[in-house]
Amino acid sequence: MAWPLTVVDQDGRRVTFAEALGPGGARVQELLDALVRGAAEAGVDVDSLALMTPAGTVDLPLARVSLGEGVEAAGQVDGTWLAEVDRRRNGCRQALAAAARDEQMEAALHVAMLLATERLDPHDDADVDAHVASGARLWLVAGAVVSALSGADPDPFLAWGRLVAAGWWPVGPSDGRMVLSACGPVA
Amino acid sequence: MTAAAFPGEVRDAAAAHALGPDYVRAVGKVVVSHVRNELAGAAAFDEPAIALAPGPKEKWLACRIAMEEYGHHLKFQRLASDLGLGEASHDRALSVFDYQLTSWAEFVVLKALVDLAEVVLMEELLATSYLPLRHLVVRLLPEEHFHVSFGKAHTRELVTDPAALPLVQRAVDDLVHVTVPFFGRSVSVNNDAFRRWGVKQRTNDEARAEWAGRCRQFVEGDLGLRFPDVDRHWNG
């Protein structure tokens, strides 16, 4: 899929994807720009961003682990923390629905998933761990898109959206550590 | 013309149209059925499964699978558009997609058995006369195989708990029952046209029997459960 997108609006004008999405669209476009740049993106302060989770900043030692170790840690991730991430993610969706912006949300998610599904593709179709990591990162991208579009301030998914775009999988608090997995270069 | 009378390969949409509307109609019906089913499957089963997952790992796997199925829908839709068939997603999906998913156990059995039906249909398209469809299926089949192996692995895990056996058996019974019509009627004008034009090679009954045989092997051989009787003939 070609990026950046140009959209033809209802009046036949060519506008950017950000403009077509309306408020929050610029933040969505920034996120997707970063996703397309992938691991090549420089200047990402991984250590700081990893602690700024979608459920709030945590004060835990950071553990950078392999993909396999990340999947193992995902199985032990703090359930209360994950429920809070889910709650905030749903809150952003509900805010958009309440503002009658379902259509823009669906468009933003559609384009984001078109871009992300291929870029975060598990290179080996039989590799279960790679599928787990890819699914988690897609879920975070979707959360980051909805959060950005909703105009949430501060944006709970901003830090982890950047990490995912830069090729990382922030797993979550697990066994007293904040676990971050390197997924390798984003295709 | 019989099935054997069309040994050719059709390289693109223009060549399909050059063969005439009967060919376009035949290949179009097959493509559109996948457009519809991939979307219906993602919406009815894979997305709801994300919320039913018992833990984070299962949740992330369900996410990935949902996105892959949706991606398949879009890729088949592109093929339909190339053939000039327009938007196909609004057509009625098959009755199997009316199944109400209520548990993770049902979801994993569904991936093992119902996705295997999709695999059986796709495998046949590896020899289809319409090359864009053949090439697409070559790309998508590894993902479909992963979905089935995911379903089988998690179902095997479930049956290690004796308490889960009745739930798994019920899911098998229900899902086999609703998947039988997925292959179409025994007497099918559409299937006759598919074979006449080399879009497919098998009758609906042959495909149904192939699926039932592979399912039986898994359910009885791997799980040690009972596989319900499946009549290869089905006429609604």
C-alpha cells in the first residue's frame, strides 16, 4: 500500500489523510509515518518510552529480552495492568463514538491495519512466537490510532506507539520487570 | 464443454473477459465467495475471540489471526475489482457464520475444523485456471494453515483437562453440523460451471468428503473424541 495517502474529499478536493480524518488526524498520520519509516527511525529514547505504558508510568527495572523470552513474559503479564490498558483503549473508542466519529475511526483503523499488518508480518508463517508478538503490536497500534484520533491529552498510547513503530514490542510489567522485546527490523 | 475440455490457463482479467461472460461469472462466483467469507469469519469469530481469550498470549494470537483474515478479504476483494465485480461484501454470507461464538473452546475448535474447510477449498484453487486467483492462494495458504494448526494445538491442550471434554465434544458436534453446507449442494449448477472452466476440479461432495475425512482423523485420532456422521451428499 502506498504511503502517504492522498484522499479525495466530498467536494472533490485532494487532501492529506490527516485532513480527511479531522481533529487528531495529524497525530494519526505522524504515527503511521513513523511506522512506515520503521526501525530506521532515529532518536527514540527506548528506555524512557518503555516505562510510559498506556496504563500509566511504571517504576520497574527495564528488561530487554529476546522474542521468545518476551512471549514467555507475556504469559505472566500483570492482569490488572492489562485490564487498565483495555479500559483506556475502550474509553478512547467510546469517546469517538459519542462524538459521532465512528466513520473516521474506522477509516483510520482500516488504513493503519493495512499498513501495519504487512509491516509487522511474522516472517515465518509457522512461528507461533512471531505471531504472538505481531498480534500484540497490532493491538497496540490500533490502540494508539484510536487514542490519537480521540485527542486524549496526555495520550496514553503515544510512547508505546512510537516504540512499536520503531521496531520494538513493549510487553508489559511481568514478574517485577518492565519487559521490552526486540522484534528485529520492521519489514 | 466438459471439465477436461478446458485445460488452459487464464493469465489476467482481460484474458478472462476475452473468454466470455460465462468464464467471468464462474471465476467471479468463487472469488466473491471468498471475499464474503473472509470478512464474515473475521467479524463473526476472530474479532469476538480477542475478548474471549483466556490470557494475553492467546489474545495477541487472536489479534494477528483476525487481521490476517481481514487482509484475505481485502486481497480477494481486489481480485474481484480487477474482474469488474465491484463491492461483494454486502452479499449474504454462508449460514456457518450465523454460529454464535460464546467461548474460547468453541473458537479454537472452530479454527481447527471450520478453517480446515477453507483450506480444503483453497488447496483446490492451487490448480485453478485463473492465474491471479492461483497466485493469491499460494500467498494466503500458509496463513490459513497456521490458523488451523493454531486451532488444533489449542484444542489438544484443552482436551488434556477431562472437565473440558464435554465442551469440546459439543463444539465439534455443533461446528461440524453447521460446516457441512459450506461446500455447497450436491446438485450444483455453479459447481458444474466451475469444473467446466477449470476454476475447480472437484464436485462439492468430493470437497466435503475430503474435509470430513481430515476432520475425523484429527477429532478421533488426535483428540480421542467422537466425530459425528457426515453424509457427503447435501442438498439443503
